[in-house]
Amino acid sequence: MKVTLIFPYFKRFISTTPPLGIMYIAAMLEKHNAEVTIIDTSFNQNWNLLRKNLQETKPDFVGISSVTPMITDAFRVAELAKKLNADCTTVLGGPHATVVQIVNPYIDFCVYGEGEATLLELIKEVETGGDLSRVKGIYYKDGDDLIRTPPRPPIEDLSELPFPAWHLLPTTEQYFKVNGRSGILIASRGCPFNCTFCQPTLRMLFGSKVRFRTPENVVDEIEMLLRHYDIKEFMFHDDTFTSNKVWVKQLCDLMIERDIHIPWNCNSRVNTVTRELLKTMKRAGCTRLSLGVESGSQEILDKALRKGIKLSEVRRAFKLCKEERMETKAFLMLGSPFETKESLESTVELIREINQTG
């Protein structure tokens, strides 16, 4: 069975984040003896080249991953795949297909939620002519009916997943080149908080429970990236890396124990930051925290974003980071519901303040 996985990034600006989602799926399929090819258009935004690649690979299955801004191009990719080979099976996955119900004449199946086990099972059922209704986590047209199978439970043990298939990604070195040989990995899935701009989407993707890989499994992946790709730094791409302080400490202690001396950074949240945690992370090589500030207006934070933080916690977190000599980056949002000139001015003033303290 030949499978081609496509990340259809045809935007003006080059993506600097590798498509970890399809890299995980590729690794899972390869582990189960599928012949897998990845096409990533991030650095080659050329439809003729995509056509040539599909003609050369001649896949039985074409899997397409898409977020909402990419969905039109994802539809075009599915149409192209069908025109080149009407017998190939096209599958759409990713956040957009999870949140929005898709019906498109060129897409045979949609996967919602986590895709690793679902796509593997779907391929096996299609290949053997099995019962598609047994595959959890998909929806598809059957005549005039739209069939939606029950959701697949989230993967219980993330450490059982193979590491993302960097070796199958044709643009691996290009990502390292634009990122200064910076690696990226995900050590957990999900987020326990309720910010309106993320939820309920994250729970639709990853379930209601945050799951963590074991510290040993995470450090094994870091060592793999160091060994095979000579990375000079890396980022944890988790939604809220510091949501479980006990786990963070265990991970940091293991990195220190294994003598991993490389700078790294992560996404964090102001009311999960403590001095003790910062000291532990810094000893393990952490140099920067990216913190969700969003607004300088408490009303916007509470009423529009349901962020669950106080402005005093924002100031405290940035002050702690400065005292511990940790770099900081603030995530901000403008134009939220109920935004006013006064709330925007409050945000500008808060930026000035934390820029001095953080």
C-alpha cells in the first residue's frame, strides 16, 4: 500500500514550523509497513511540482492535513489527486476537518480528532474491503447519507507513538536552515484551561484530559534530534508546557542527569510560573518562556477571552522571569469582542510595563 501525505501550504510566506501532525502519522504508517511519502509545499509552492510528485509516487491513498486558512488549497489537492488517479482514496484530516463538517466531491473520507490510529485502521479496512463503519473517528458520504462513526478515544499512552518521521520529510534541512538548526517536539497533548480562542477546538482534537509522554521518552527524542540532525536548540510546542509542575521537574531533572546541554524554550502561562519552577527549567537549559498575555484589560480577559488570569499575575510572571534572567515573549490579541480604544490603550501600557520588567 502506497500512501502520500500532503501538507498543502501554498501561502505567500514560508512556514517555519514543520508539519508534526503528518510526520507522526507517517511514522505510524511506516511502522506498520506502509510505503509512505510526504509532500510538503512550504518551500516549493508550485502546483506543477506537486502534480509531478503525485505522478511519480502514484499513491493508493492521499492524506491531506489542513488548518482553516489552507482548506481551499486542500480541496484543490484532493481534486488534483483524483484527476491524476480516479481510483486513489483521498482522506482529509487536521483541525479544520475536526471542527467543521466537510463534504467535498473529491474527498472520500474525513478524519476527526487524533489521526495516527484512525488513518492506519481506515487504510486496512479499505484495502481489505472491510466494514468502514467500524473505523472510529471518521465521516464520509454513502449515497445521499453522511455517515459519522463514533469518536476514537484519545491515545492513552503517547509514549507508544513512534517519533515524528523527520527522515521522510523532504524539507527537513530547509526547516533547520531557516530556524538556525532549531528542533521542535511535542511532549503533551491538550490543555486544561478554557480560553475561548482555543476551546472547545483543542478538546475536539485531543480530548478533555491532558496527556503527557514519559520524561524518558521525551529525552530519548531530544537525544535522537541531537544525534541525527545536529540541532543547536529546540522548542517544546506544547500548548501549555508548564501546566503540570511535577512532570516538568521530572523532565528537567532527567535532562540534567543525561547531560543534555542545549538551550530550549516553551509556551507557558502566567499563573503556572513560580520561582522554583523557573530555576529548575533554567538549570535544564531553558532560556525563554512565551507567555499568553492577550490583553491589558481585565474586562477583555474575563468577558471576551475567559482567560482565567489576573493582570497582577501577568506582571508577577514577567518580573520573576527577569529576576531569574529568563527571556520572555508575550502573546497578544487585538480586536477581541468588546474591545474599545481604552482597552487597547491598556494593552499598550501593559506591554510597556512588562517590557521593562520582563
